Amino acid sequence: MMRSLWTAASGMISQQTSVDTIANNLANVNTVGYKSESTQFKSLLYQDLQSKTTTANIEQKPVAAQVGLGTRVASITSYFSQGSLNSSDSDTDFAIVGEGFFAARDLDGETVYTRNGNLYMATAIDGMMLATADGYPILDVDDNPIILSTDYKVSELTISTDGELLYPDESNNPVPLGMKIALYQFTNPSGLDKIGGNFYKETESSGVPISEEYDEVGKKSTLKQGYLEASNVQVANEMVNLITAQRAYELCSKAITTSDTMMEQANNLKR
């Protein structure tokens, strides 16, 4: 009887994690560049109640009698499908169309990656620096911060679809400034380490970052100025998943109640 108690309890714990994941998705439904997550489960060990060869003549039985001991969370997987593009009034907002990531340098000097194209021109020692809302400098294809002189007007800066910074000359023709926003892809983006703030770090599971400028990639990403990539969370799907997780949680709690009732009846038996 105790087996069913612990089995149902493991289900309740796992479903609680699923609800937590869904709640995080819904909380980030308006977060720029956020990617939805899903909880994956796996079964625990099985206990043998009867082996395949337990007959008196030691004959092979077709199946054994095994009972499962519950479930646990195997992983929480992120889905990097393309989010919809929303128009923006800022000249330094860029949406990535494709599988690429921006590269930025955090306060520890390490390279982090993001899909959030809500960028700003921050004040730097040598001029203006293209940076994230947290002040992390955005890196170019040569792994250097993108710094411009204060002589440039941000409102007149444009970028090409491949990330090349352009500025109009005297004839109002866009001229490359010799700077290009870096975009990187990963073999397994779901393996990236989520560190908060819409930033990721590479891991052994994600593989090394693949530069779209210098390495071979299946399909290069493009940038759209004046747009932001919305979260790919589908609210209707999340609500269905939330109801499913809630019902599963209730069923597990019902199994615990039933096991308790059966134990109570067994304890009340009289000779």
C-alpha cells in the first residue's frame, strides 16, 4: 500500500514543476525574444513482482509482472521557434529572423547570447556604444564592442539585413561604416544555459557558437530594423497545458486519498 502513496506523491511533485514552468511562460508572454518552455517527464524504476521464469518447470513466460514507482522531471526544454515581429519606434530595435543570436559581453567579461533586440546607444569612453538594456556591449563579427563617434546621429543610422551598419554620406547614400553586428547559431540551442535577463551561455550540450559571418551555417539569419521579436508563447496552448497539469495533479492526490482509505479499512479489520 505504501508503494502507491510514494508513486502518487512523485506525480504530484512532477506536475507541480510543470505548473511552475507554464506559469513562467505566461509571465513572460510579453517579454521580447522569450522562448517557451515545456516540462518533460520520465518514469522511475520498476519493481519486479514476478519474473519471467517462475513456473515449476522453469518455462519461459511471455511477460513479467512489473509495477512502476512513479515519475520525475527529465528536462525542461526550450522551443526556439520564430516569434512574431512587432513594429517599434526605436531606431536601435532589431528583430532576428532566423536561428541567430546576438552576442554581448557581460560584467565579468564573458560572452553571453540573446534574442532580445531591444538595444540602446549607451555612453562610452570613446563615443557611443550599442548595448543591451543592461548595459552589456553588443559585439561585432570580430568580437569587439560596436562603438561610434558622437558625430553620428543615431536617427540616421541604418543596418542592412546582414547586420552591416550604414550612415548616409553628403549625397544621402548609405555608406558602410565597417562595422557589422555579429550573429551566432548553435547546434543545439535547447542546451544553452539560461542565466536570466533573456541571456544564455554556451554549454557542452549546446555546442560552440557558430559565426554566421565566418562559419558555414545551413541558413543565415536576417535583421529587421525597427522591429522586435515577440515571445513565441501561445496563451491558448499554455492554458490547455495548465488544465492538463492541474487534472493530473488532482488524480495523483486522489490516488493518495484512495490509498489512505484502503489502509484505514485494513487497520479497522477485526478477527
